[in-house]
Amino acid sequence: MTVLLPMLEPEPAQKPRPRRSWRRKFRAALRGVKLGVRGHSSFFVHFFFAALVLAAAIVVRCDVVDWCILLGCIALVLVCELFNSAVETLFKGFDERARERSWHALDIAAGAVLFASIAAAVIGTIVFVHRLAVLFPN
């Protein structure tokens, strides 16, 4: 069976993008965070639990290592959620035919957020159980 491919015309050469200053790069990155967070209800849940974790860390007087671990876990979950938002945003721009082929990408991105959230919860539990054991020895 022979598959015929349509003849593709070569794309015209595009001018390279001009170099952007660091200020413009940071502005674009902050705009990306704003776009990723806005309109996604799951961010509210993540921010709520992050605030609870930070408050609990203050109450149980976490040390520097514990703070680094907890902040790293919070950052991991939020970064995964931003990537998930990016995939969702791309998905919304697809036509119906492309959407049918792309559902798995959305599921994989959501799975990454779930995995990161579960890992962060387990690690946070370990940190807080250890801190409570230090504060209230038998």
C-alpha cells in the first residue's frame, strides 16, 4: 500500500527574532506566570495548601533544611501546574481534529501535577512528623 503525501512548499526564511533584554525576558516570564495562574481554579487549591504548610512550618519551628524541603515541594507542584496550564492553553487553540489526537497530552500533564502533589504531601508529612517528634519527645 502506497501513501501519497501532499507536496509541501518550503517555508520562506524568517528573520531571526531580535535579542531581548533581561528586563523584557523577566517581564515575559512574569506575564506567563500571571496567565498560567489566572482562570485556573486548581491554583487556588495549591496556594491554599501552600499557605497552610507555611503556617505550620512557622508553628513547629522548622529548621533551614526543613524549610528548603517544604519550599522545594511547593515550587515543584506549582511548576507542574504551570506546565499543565500551558498544555491546556495550547489544547484550547487546536481544531477539533487535533483535539481528538491530543487528549492524552492533557491527561499526562494532569498526571504530572497529581504525582507531584502526592509526593509533596508525603514529603511534607515526613517533615512535620519529624518536627513534632522533636518538639514532643516521649
